[in-house]
Amino acid sequence: MSTKPTIKPTAKKTVQIKPKIRIGGTPKPPAEEAAPLKKAAAAEVVAPPPKKVAAAALSLIDARPKRATRVAVESTKKAFGHIPISKILAPEAPKATPPPVVDEPALPPEPVALSTPDEEASPNSTNADATPVNPKIIHLKTPFTVKDLAGAIGIPAFKVIGDLMDWNIFASINQNLESDVAAKVCTKHDFIFEKESRKTGGGVHKPAPTKAPPKPVELPPSNEMQNRAPIVTFMGHVDHGKTTLMDAIRKTRVAAGEAGGITQHIGAYSVTHKDHKITFLDTPGHAAFTAMRARGASVTDIVVLVVAADDGIMPQTTEAINHAKAAKVAIIVAITKIDTPGANLDKVKGQLQEKGLVPEDWGGTIGVCPVAALKGKGVDELLERIQLEAELLELKASEHQSPRGSVIEAQVEQGRGPTATIIVKSGTLKVGMPFICGKFHGKVKSLINDLGKPIKEAGPSTPCRVLGFSGLPYAGDELVILESERAAQALGEERVAEERLGKLATPQRATLESLFDTLKDGQKKKLNIVLKSDVQGSLEAIINALGEIQSKKIDLHFIHEAVGPITENDILLATAAHAVVVGFNVKTESTAANIARREGVQIKLFSIIYELIDQVKEAMAGMLDPETREAVIGHAEVKKVFELTKGLVAGCAVTDGRIARSARARVLRGRQPIYDGGLATLRRFQDDVKEVRSGLECGIKLGDFNDYEPGDIIECYTLEKLPQKL
């Protein structure tokens, strides 16, 4: 009878265990579950037969958990077979401690033993196997805002805004960011940013594929190589007759259209002589166009060095010789103006020999051709010499390989947009071809030859003007044909992104020396200029020439420089920046002229480069404050001090020069100045006078100074204002 009341509470307690066992859970194996029950039964009274207790317990629980337990354990072992058993099993610490209450059995443990390895590994675990795969990689699909980037990184948005302000980028929380800026922010916070793109009809984000740059030039088979026309560049000093010689070759008046009779941009022309084509480049000879001469020498095969017979070798001639030698091209010397008085061919040949160019008739290898361009004398001999040099060089190219060309000049034309003068190096350039040129892409919309007529294709060594650029390319860039317009656009966007990312360099921190330099720069004046030019090469030359103006007192700052006419936006920009608009060989739009007149903005137009440089120098010097200098005009010695009703007056004798009423004076005692100020009174006897000359006596009162002593020297001087120089 004593066992019945004992069995009932055990059955009840067994029933209480059931709600805490979840379906699909993983209860403890039967062997482990029976141990605490046996200990509790032994502590109370004589335990019932184990079979009955087991039957009572199992009668209320379905047999499915047992099978689920075995399946779960087996599946866990299969999935995590590489994990040690000590991690899968529950900790043994709860087994060692007895239950605190004897009447209640221990609750079944939580299903920790069968948790995944990621859940089981605690934060304090030092196991190296818990390292996550692909750490700190952020995927964002454009467009995204500052808030989106901050949420992806896991930092407040104001911290991202602070990082952008350190790089001089001011953005609000809802403003879109570009991929290169986001990559910069992620790199600072130890994250990796990957740009995503969604395929059409797809829902999976993948990193955007990058377009590979164009492959290097591969030489075509020898059977495809054909003779091509030589590219000849005319180089030399300014006003030595390069354009006039070109005029005689082309039978046109080119020099008449140049301002001041000097060439200020590169012209490319094609001439046929005895069924052979020759491509000519006419480069400027002015000192400011060094970069353009170097560019002309880099794409040429033969350099014709033009030297005037009456002037000889000049500074730009020497520079042209150096450019030609650096480019390792053939050199032909054309001595012009042989029909002018004072022409001396032997003198010119002697100067050439000093520069390392020995003429053929003097035992050297350099061909020298005397030319009188105005009379047409010697022009045919020069062309024959050029053809001879071209045959010796064996110039060949293939018309079937991928077209490539070099930008000689670039400009913005009204109604056409950005255009560039191209010389095709290899292949055949045709209308409709997609291309990449520097960081700009495009599609050949039209080809125009040197005569201004449209053509459908341009072969090797052919100069032509190309329309269809997305932006204005830089002179010297290489034009490369790609397989599709989309590939050209992708590569152009990548190059623009790389250039923009390079500008996001970490700013230099302030040091004591840089602080002092900043303070000095803040005191210096600035002349702001908005510069517009007709072509890209002239714009570069003007910027370089103005940049060489050295001045420690004033700085020259270019607010904006571009190619094209002066527009309304240029005037508005100059109004905001208090700048002067300078135009070189460009026109001013009517609306821009009206706004400039209303806003008071000065527009200066030039057609000759050295006039522009001189005007800018004068403007910079005119902005400087005049320099003040002292000019001593006389001295007077104090003989006696008189005390009058209005104060003390010094009785003086003028020793040299004169004492003027309108001048300033200082009191010297023992060669040390003790007072400096203006003259309050200057009298001779009882009369006020304007000045007292040397050898006369006078009475002098200086402002509020009353400490006169006999023997003091009063030095009289004036302040002169002189204009400063740069």
C-alpha cells in the first residue's frame, strides 16, 4: 500500500515533462534520461519496478521522438562529422552537480548538443576553424545613398559624411554616391566594396565585369605590308619661313590666314608629288609651343629643319634639333630665304656642323636643300630628297589590321561638337567604327580630309578630322578601334573612374611650415582668369607660358580653361569669381557680351600669343599696391628752444636741402630717432612759410612733441609711391 502514493506523483511528474518536449526537438537519449529519475526515486521511498515506471513514462509519449532522435543524431553526425564529439555533446558540468530540489527531477537539457557549429561556437572561442568565409565584403547596386552605405558598413551616417568632408566632398544623407567614392570609404573602415549589376531578367547580383584595355599592336604578316606615305614635320624658329614653304608646296595661301604671320596650331596636309603621297605637319615656331613641337616630332618619320639663310640657327632651331634627335628620326635641312640680302649658306652650314648635323657636301650624312619659297626655287629638289629618305627608311603598314591613330589637334566646332585631327598609323579608319581615345569614347560619325571634303575611309599616313567624340581628347592621345560601342563606353567609364579615384588621395596634414606658407599665401593677391582657346594645343601652350610667370607677390589662378567660344556660363563664372575672361582666337556669343556689359566683366580677346602674355603680365603688375619709399629732402639743426604761449618751438638752422611744410620729419638725437611725425608749424620770423632752404633759419614745431634739446637734428623727408614689379 505504501507504493501506490509514491507511484502517482511519479506519474504526474512524468506527465509534466511532456509539454516541455517540443515536436521535432532532440531530447536526451534514454540512457542519459533514466539516470536522474533513478536517483530521485531512490532518495524518496522504495522505487517501483523499473519496467512499470518505464511503461508509465512511455505510455504518454509517442514513439516518434525516439526515431526522430536517432535520425537527428545520425544526420548531425553526417553533416558535422568533422567536428569533434566534445563539441557536439552537451557539457558534463550539469551532470556532476546533483539537483537542488529532491522532489522534482531535473529538467531535460536544451537542445544545445545538436546545434550548428556557428551557433555552438562562442564569441570567446579561440578555435581557428570558426573564421568566417569572405569577411567584410559589401555588395551595393547603384544608385545608392550615403544612408545605404552607412547601413551596409554598420556605422552612423554622420561618420560617413565626416569621412567625405575630409576628402573635400560635401554630401547629404540622401545624396547618391559613386562607386569610387564608396570604395574609398569602405577601404578606410576595413571593408571591401564590390559593385553589382543586375542581368536583364535575373535576380542575382554579380560584380560588374571590367573591360580589358586594348591589346598591343601585333605586326601583321609580311605579305600584307605595303608601302605607306612618309609623315614629314616642318620644324624651326619663328618667322623662318616654314608656313611659306608649306604654302609653296601646297600652292595655297596658308600664312595669310595666321594672325601675325606665325603658326599657332598644328596643320596636317597631304600632298601628291610624282604619284607619291607625302603627309606634312606644320608645327609652330614660337617659344611657347614647345610641347606641340615635341608632339609633332613623336609621330613623324622625317623632320625638315627650316633655317633662314640670313638669321642662322636660333634658340627654337636648337630646340627642334633636340626634339628630332630624341625621336630618332631622319633630318633634312631646308635653308630658306636664300634670295634675301645677307644670306650666307656657308655660315648656316658651319652652325649646323657645330650642332652635330654635318652636311653631305661637307662629308656628312645630312641633306641640305637651299630653298627660295616665294619664287618656288628648290621646292622640287626638297620633295625629291624627302622621297629618297622615305625609300631608304622602307616605311610600310598594313591596311587590314586594326586601325590606330594619333591625335594631332583637338577642338570644339560649332554644330559638330568635339573634333580631332587624326593621323592614321596603321589599318583603315572607316565611318561607323567604335573607338576609345584616352578617357573618351565614341563612334566615327564622319571623316573629313585636309581639303574639307567628307571621305568614307582613311588609310595609313592619312590626315583626317574625326567627328563623334564623347569629349574633347588631349593632343597626343592614341585612338584605338574596339569591337563594339558598348565595350568602348565601358572602358571609357573605367578610365574616368580611375582618374577620379586618383584625385581622392588623402589630403596632406597641416604642419608648422605649411601653416606659415598658408598664411603667406593668404596675404598674396590673385589674378583669376577664365581662359578660352580655339584648339587644345594652343590652350596647353598658353597655360604653360602663363605658368612660367614667376612672382612672389601675386598668383595667377585659372578658374576655368576650355576650348570653344566665350559663352554665357563663362561670364557667370567670371562674375562669381571676380575673374577676367581671356579669349585666344575665339569669338564671343552675343548673349555673353550683353551679360558681360551688364555685370561689368572684362573680356580680352587676342590673336597673337605673345601679346596675350604681355597683357597678363601688365595686369598682374597693376594689381600690386605701389611701393612706398622715403626720400630725404633736408636737415635742420636745433640751435635754441623757445617757450611760447602755444608750446615749445625749436629755433633751427637749415644745414642742407630744404624743410617743407607738407613733408614729414623725424627728430634724431645721437643718430637715434626719438620722434616721427608731421610739421605743425614752419615759420620764418613772424610769417608762416611753405619751405625754408639751406643756410636760412626758421622756427619748427612738430605735432605734439615738446622735448627739444639744442643739438638735435630734424630730418625732413617725403613718401614716394613707386609701382611694383613682378
